[in-house]
Amino acid sequence: MNQESSIAILAPGLLGGSLALAVRKKFPLAVIRVWARRSEALDEVRQRLPSAIGSTSIAETMQGASLAILCMPVPHMKAAAEQIIAANTTPQLLVTDVGSVKGSVVTTLEPVFASKGIPFIGSHPMAGSHATGMAHARGDLFQNAACLLTPRESTPSEALNRLRSFWATLGCRVLEMSPAEHDRHVARISHLPHAMAVLTTLAALKDDNRAIPCAAGGFRDTTRVASGDPTMWSGILRENRAEVLAALQDASGHLNGLIELLNSGDEAQLASFLASAKALRDLVPAPPELRL
Amino acid sequence: MNQESSIAILAPGLLGGSLALAVRKKFPLAVIRVWARRSEALDEVRQRLPSAIGSTSIAETMQGASLAILCMPVPHMKAAAEQIIAANTTPQLLVTDVGSVKGSVVTTLEPVFASKGIPFIGSHPMAGSHATGMAHARGDLFQNAACLLTPRESTPSEALNRLRSFWATLGCRVLEMSPAEHDRHVARISHLPHAMAVLTTLAALKDDNRAIPCAAGGFRDTTRVASGDPTMWSGILRENRAEVLAALQDASGHLNGLIELLNSGDEAQLASFLASAKALRDLVPAPPELRL
């Protein structure tokens, strides 16, 4: 497939940087252009990927691009979109993003691009890390990750096919859903766990952190994502606020249920509460590298 | 040091089985006796560790033992203790356990052993897995794990020194604290995270599990321990109920705070809430194998 000949990656953070490395490997003939706000960020890109063409100008970065991928924080995407439509773009140009929310992103960006006849389809590769920046970028970050595409009824099928093919070539399992479905699912499977890791950390250590030397793998795993970037995550939680609040209310209901069960001392009921969670957790496939 | 010449391990589950494998490696000359309730469990032990002497009789297992380690679930420990004091034991015998709670264990078992002049000191190696049983036992499970010892004022220092030396020989970082301190710290660093993983799983998937294919590393890590054995964990949460309830109440307070922050839309406050958790989480050392 590999039909994309010139790929523009806007903002080389952990995701954009990993994307540049992955594209280099899977699309060996493609021209890779990377835009960054700061020229220091481009120096980092050149160190990891000398063949990438860096620029701090969006107009320059868009030259000849058949595919552009917005990798900056969601609040900065609209300004980037406006610069893209003001630039000289090819008739083949297809634009996507890698933002963690889709309802607001698609609603905001699609009309901007549509005004110039450029198709925009939201993407959300379910890959990342609590670490940030090009320094932690990894070319295999997308291998076996789910990538959620959020086309709309108006999305041209040729553009959707190209985008499917792009992510599949990077090794992703491509799933499709509406922007609203995306935001509901991701609130539950990503934003809620992030919030719960934060709450676990605070409840465990805020008043008294002397338990830290006792920590083992359970605490480390359960709270790992709480080390994520607070500014990025406050943006994500706010953008998906309604769905995140619904998930947190459910968590609060289950928490009150657990407190009641512990107060009642009914151990069989408590075991069955824990068993219902185990049954659900056991449905989640192990990561491919650990599958037997 | 390696002064223990004959070590009795009672109940070869994940911890007891891993202990047998670790003792074999670090105390190559010691006799290892393993007691199990079912003879099928002893067959599993013989497969992994042919040199272990298995028995379904506690009296037989105690023959010649200088150290006995109770690895059964906490509710079964008292009955085992009573069989130990009824057996023919050596004057060197020191008894410990690996239970996840210490207040109730020490209060219950110490007088039983004291009635025969046998020193008992609680141990809690902070090692384990969501998997259970001898089949998942690993000889390196204790390497670099914290092991919390809970001596009392009356504990003979010679016995405490021997127990310290035993766990250190297995590769543990030995920490000492009172049974009450243990239960407070472990409620925060182990039992709370377990409960939160259960709540996260239920809030994410109970009403609608269609988000499962979207799951990535964040969900997997945050909820991994929710796959733990429900019966074992309901016992642990019940045994440490007061401290677990206090930790869950704190989590509930932080959860309500987060819901308020999201409702208020104050993104700077939300970012600072997330940053306070990140600062605490960043204090937790990475596991030794990942340290740079």
C-alpha cells in the first residue's frame, strides 16, 4: 500500500516523534517533514532522524504533503489548521490528528478543512507513555496498538481507505466509531484510569508518604500513569469533561458500594464484588508480546 | 550467614512455592520441607523442586526445622500454629509468616507460640502477582522486594537478627515497623491500590464492555491487580478493614474534589491537582531492573 509519498508531522512530542520514527521504517521512500514551534525541538528530531526535513513554518512543512498529522495538544490544533488551509497544499492532502478526544476536535477542525475541500478524519492511536517528548519517542510505539478512527457520514471513502491503510502499515489494529462513541469509550478505558491513578496516589501518600519504601509492583502499576504531564492531562480531562464526569460518578457509586460492603462485614458479598471485577478484567487481552 | 539448616514452608501457593525455590538457591545446604493440605499440591512442588520433602502432616514437616514459614491464607494460620506447638519441635525453632496483614496475625499467633516458648515474628515480603499457585512460583520473586518485619518489644533480638538475615539472604530490603504501622502503610500502598483497580475496572466496563478493544497499557497497568484471587483479597480487605476504610474514605474525598474541579472548569486548579499527584508518584523509586 504505502501510497503516502510525503508526510507532514506537526509537533514532535512523544507521539509525533514516535510517528516520525515509525513512518521512516514503514514508508522508507516517503519524504518526512516535521514542524515544531521551537527550533531546539527540531535539533532533537534531526539527532534521532537525520533524514527528516524540519521547519518552524507550517506553510513550508505542508509543501508537497499528501498526509498531514496534527500531534500538538488539542487546544493548539485549530490555529494550526488555519495555517494549513492558508498554505499551498496538494490536491491529495488528507489531514488527521492524534488527539485523545474526538468530539470537539472533529467538530472544530472538519469545517476549517472543508472550507478548502481538504478531508479531515480524526485518529486516536491508543499508544503513549507517562514520559513525554522526542527523547522518549519509540519507532515501535504503534505496533499492535488500537487506532480509533472517527469518520463522519460525509467522509469520502477514498480518504478513509487511505487513512486505514496508513495506520495499518504502522502496525495498528484499526477500529472505527463515531466521535461521540470514541469519547465515551476512551473516557472509560483511558481517562478514567488516569484519574483513578491520580486519586490512588493522593489517597496513599498525600497525608503521609512514609509508606513509599514498602511499595511493590501493585502500587507501581496501578499509579504509573499519574506521572503523566499534568498540563496535557488537565486539557484532556477538560475536553472530555461530560464523559469523564459520568465515569467518575460511576466510580464513586462503586466506591460507596465497596465501603458499605466492608462496613457490613459480609465477606461472601465482598468476594463476589471482587469476582465481578476480575471477570471483566480477565476479558482484556494481554499485550501481544506477552501472549503465550 | 545462611545459618538455617532446615526450613519448613507451610502451604506452597505462589508465595510459599516461590519461597521454596528461592531458599533452594540461596541456602543450598538446607533441608526444605513443604507441607500442603492436598497431596496433589505436593506433586506440583516435587516437579519444580525434586529435593523438597513434601508431607500432608504438619507434625512430620516440623521435624528438625530451625525456621518455619506460614504461607497459607491468614484465616488458616491459627489452626496451623496449634498443630505446630503440638508437634515435636527443635529448641532452635523460629516461626514467621508471609501474611498481608500483621496486627491480627501477631495478636493471634504470638501467644500460641509463646505458650511453648517459640518465638514468632511477623514478616510481609512485598512480592506477589495477580497469578496464584505453585505453577506461577518464581525463585526470584523476593529479589529487591521490601520485606516488612513486625517485631514487638518482647521479641528476642537473636530471633529478630536471624529473621533479618534470612530475608536479606533471599535478596529482600528488610524494613522494621510495629504491626499497627505495617497495617497502616500496607493499607495505603497495597490494599487501597487493589481496591482502586477493582473500582476502575467496574466503572470502566460493568455497564458496557465495548471499550475493551480500545484498551492500551494505561488501562492494563492501572487495573492489572483486579485479576487477583477474589477470595484471598476479600480476606485481606476484611482483616485490615479499619485501615482500608480510612484509605477509601480519603480516596472518596479526593474523588469528590476532582469532580468539583471538573465541574468548575478551572483548568489551572485541575492541572495543579494532577501535578500534586505526579510529584508524589515521582518519589516512588523505579523497580531495580529498570533503574538506569
